[in-house]
Amino acid sequence: MRLRAMAKINLGLDVLGKRADGYHDVRMVMQTVYMYDTLDLTMQVRPGITVETNLPFLPVDKGNLVYRAAQLLMDEFDIRNGLHIRLNKHIPVAAGMAGGSSDAAAVLVGVNRMFRLGLSGSELMKRGVQVGADVPYCVMRGTVLAEGIGEKLTPLPPAPDCHVLIAKPPVNVSTRYVYERLRLDSSTVHPDIDGLLAGINSGDLRRVAAGLGNVLESVTIPACPVIGEIRECMLENGALGALMSGSGPTVFGLYENGSQAKRARDILRQSGKAKIVYLTKLFHRSASS
Ligand code: ATP
């Protein structure tokens, strides 16, 4: 069974506060994009879960989210067969694009289908949060408002179609580092998530672009100025809006015009500021994967 695990970008990301359990309450607008890992799931006679991947530095045991997702369902439903997962990564790792969460979501969907468990999408989402806060969203996909720790999901109308330029600089930013340094007080400038939602609801790409905002940029851009430089480069080269995704370091730009987007892609590649530069489109929930 072959599955595609799609990446996401955050059109909006606000952090409302820290909870007693250490998680943060967030308000995020998530959007799936056409950039994906592929997973091949094979049923085995011998029990157990095995994982292989094209990236040698990724764990292939419980440290890999695909393993944890498979184990969760296989334990609950007492599945005696084994499962082999071949994971081919294309989504940049630790980049703010929820690659691991999306892989886990694909495994939940795949195991449910392969072993005919009969779970609905929302039943898979409920289980997914045990693997990671973004996993329920990665089961749902499309344009979605995510609240709580990211697991309370409200589907939105599809964001207006556009070209999406994605660029990841060669820097590492740990999600924990970013959240620990985020200052939440009266001086915090929060993004206008309501304005963004209004843009999405009216199907107006320019309003969506004007409403892009990520409160975590206040931590990452001073720490890694190249993130800000890539964003500026996109804006100077025709992007209607540009933003860091998640806790970074990936930056994306939204373009109405395809040839302008290609030109910006080429300029960014030549600039040497980003290690990965990729031009793609939005992915909508109704489209088949
Ligand atoms: P998010 O946008 O949810 O913050 P991310 O893009 O920052 O996600 P991931 O690529 O999902 O981060 O993975 C971050 C860490 O999780 C990596 O350091 C990696 O070791 C571990 N990991 C476990 N399973 C996977 C997987 N299937 N793919 C990628 N990373 C994985």
C-alpha cells in the first residue's frame, strides 16, 4: 500500500499562552501544500514493526513517529501480523512543515485500511493526538483553523489558489528553543488571525497575504537573520506575502503569478541563502491524493 504524506505551512500562527502541562495554547491556520513523503506499507507474517528510510540519520525504532503511529493502532486492535514501513522523505526534516506528523497520520490511515479496522477520520484524529499535536490536522488536511494545542480543528473554505515558494535555509532551529524564548506579555505583537480568516472566507488572495503572521518570528529572526533575509527576498521579487512556517526555519511566499514565482525561485537559488528551494501549489482537501 502506497501513501503520500503531505507537508503543511502555517498561514497564521499565534501562541495564546503556556498551559500547566507545558504545552502552549495556539491559534493556527494550517494549509497543506503539494510536497510529500511516500510511504510503502507491507503486511508481514512475522509480528513486529520494521521501518526503513532513505535518510540514515532518522530513527527507525520508537523514535520515528511512523513506528509510534503503527504501534498505537496495532496494540489497540491486537493485530498479530507484522508491518514493514518504507519511508521516503522529501519534506525537509525539523523544518516547521510537520513532516513527521504527516508521516504518522499517513500510517494511521494506512493501518486502518490495511487491517480493516473501520475507524472513521475523526476516530483516527482522536488517536493521532497521542502521537503528536499536529497529527490530527495531518489526517484532516486542507485549510484548517487549529486551536487548543493544535488538535481542536475547524475546517475552513480552501484558501485561494496560488503558487507557493518554499525555502529552507541551512540552519537548525529547535521547536523547544523557540517556544522557551517566546515572550508573551503586553509588548507581544500578535498576528491578526481573524483578519486572515476573513481573507480566507472571502476567497481573496491579497487579503490572505496581508493577514499572514507568525508570532514565533519574533524569536527566530533575531536568532537566524537569514530567515528574515529570505522573506525579504521573496517580497522584493513579487510575493504577495511571505512568512516563516511553524517554528521555522522554512519560509514560504505566496505568488499570484507563476512566472514571477519561477523568477523568485531562481533568484533565491542563486543567492545561496537557502538549501532547499521548491515551487509548488496548495493542496485542497477535496482533491484526491
Ligand atoms: P513541526 O512542523 O510539527 O514542528 P518539524 O518539521 O519541525 O515539525 P519533523 O520533520 O516532523 O519536524 O521532525 C522533527 C524531529 O522528529 C526530527 O528531529 C526527527 O529526528 C524526529 N522524527 C521522528 N520521526 C520522523 C519522521 N517520520 N520524519 C521526520 N522526522 C522525524
